[in-house]
Amino acid sequence: MAGGVDLAIPTVATHETPLEAMPRVRDWRKWIADNDSLFHAASPSDLGTFAEGRLGIAFHFQNTTPLGESLDLLETYARLGLRMIQLTYNHRNAVGDGCMDPNDRGLTAFGRDVVAEMNRLGIVVDLSHTGHRTTLEAIDASEHPTVFSHSNAQRLFDHPRNITDTQIRAVAEGGGLVGVNTVSSFLRSDGVGANLSDLLDHIDYLVEMIGSNQVCLGLDFWIDGEPDFGEWTEAGLWTADDLSAHVGWPRGISGPGHIPRLRQGLADRGYSPEAIAGIMGDNWIRLFTEVWT
């Protein structure tokens, strides 16, 4: 909130089973209900309350593992306010392949059912961390716009977590969005030297290709509770190749409090007030209003 943010989209669950994910959803709902400065953003009508000076929280799963391969659970999660789900997290699951899998076999039959049910329930299909072929097939299968919520341009830095021009154009042609990611490892090869200018370069590249109305922020900050990469590696959920350089953020924008610097950086590069407003949040609001039910 100190950084001018009025809508946050935290990862509520990633590798958790349904039995592990449900208590996390419960805890987030309770925390929001107990805090007068927060509100749960779960329907289009919730997106008009920002003037009240509270922070909206929209629930996101960064994997389909919490479904436990059950379509029925999608409706349960939707009723609890889940509004965006990422199909995979780096590696293959029941839905499709991840961006770190060497052989991408595409969206599975169950994955197609998941995309269709997410469309029915008004849950945004998120393609970050997901394999090239799987993302293209999901974009084609989805009746609603899809998103790469936190993915940078592979042409600027060739890392498996970044996305190709083909993916960028495909998601845009479907009316979707690409959200830029601040994690230094995905900005340039020497991640420890990354700075705000590198992030702006990725925004420039995307805007030149698909227009400012389809570029947004997916900054991927975490403050407390940093992922336990060692534990994930031992469990086979993470490898040393998943990050190429530096788990951290660029100089000049290393946390939510620095977000005004990003706005100023866009202005300094000549972006119009309308384009800045879209990139900083209005494009997300437009997509959520269209997809959420």
C-alpha cells in the first residue's frame, strides 16, 4: 500500500495437495476478514472499491496440483474466491508440461477439461512456468483471454522461464496479457547486475510487439516466507537450472515500495498517461472484469 498498490495477487498455493491447499485458502480468507485495510477481490463488482483506500487481494494458485486431478474441486475453489490458476510450475503435471521439461507433449485431455471448466467458472488461465507447446494449445483451447502473469521476453534473455515471440503474439491475439517479472534471473544473463532499466527494456519490447494495452505487471515479489528452494530440490520440484543467476530483484526496484519508480521510469521513456495507467494496473482490471463471473 505504501507503494501505491491497490490490488495484489498473491500465490495462495503451488505444490500443495488439496488437503494442504484448503487450509491455506481458509487462512487467507480469515486474514482478510480480520483486517479492515484489506478486501477479497473475487468478482467484477469488487474491482470498483479501490477508492476506499483498501488493498484488494485476488487469490492465485501457481500450479494445478491443488486440484488433485479433480475437476469438481475447481468449483469449490471458485466459490472460495480463487480467480486465477497457473497450469504448471516448471515441470509436468496432469494438465501438461512445464517450461523446464525437455520434451513438451502439450496439453493433456485432462488439461483441456481443466481449461474448459476454468472458462465456465470465470477463473483466469495463467500460462507462466508452462511449456511452449502446452501454452499454445491452452491459448487455442480457451474461450476467454489467457495470461502469462509473470514472464519476460526470451528474445531479450534466452531463459526457459521467459517466453518466445510466438507465445507473446498468440496470447495477445486472444486478448490476453503478458506481465513483466522483476526477478533478476529472468532479466539478463548476469542477474546480479540487473537494474530497473532492464525491466523497462522488457516492457518496451513487449509494447512494441503487442501494444501497451496488453502489457501489465507480474512483479513476483516475496518479502517473508521465501520459497525453500533446497526443500523443493530434494523433492524433485526444483532444479539448479530453474534459475540461471540470481534469486533476487534488480537495483532500483527491489520491493513493492519501489513501484512508483517504475511508473516514473515509464514516464521518462515517453509513455503516455493512458499507457502508463494500463501497464500499472488498468489492463489487469479490464481482463478480470471480462473473465471473472
